[in-house]
Amino acid sequence: MGIVKTKAIILRESNMGDFDKMLTMLTPDLRQNIMCSKRSKKTQ
């Protein structure tokens, strides 16, 4: 799976480790998707 661009509403966000996030999103076609966002939390 590659990069996917879509508009969505984030329903839930949870941290996975130090740098990653797990997102549960609702897309325009009313499907609920669970995505992993790699390296989304920035270091200070």
C-alpha cells in the first residue's frame, strides 16, 4: 500500500511507541478506516 490522500474526520488518535500514531478516520464515502501514521510525532 502506498500513500493515500483523502479528506477525512479523525475519530480516534492513539500513540504507538515514540514516533508513530494510529488513527481511526471517517472518509467521505462513510467508511471507517484505521491508518498508521509513521514518524508523525516530531522530536524536540
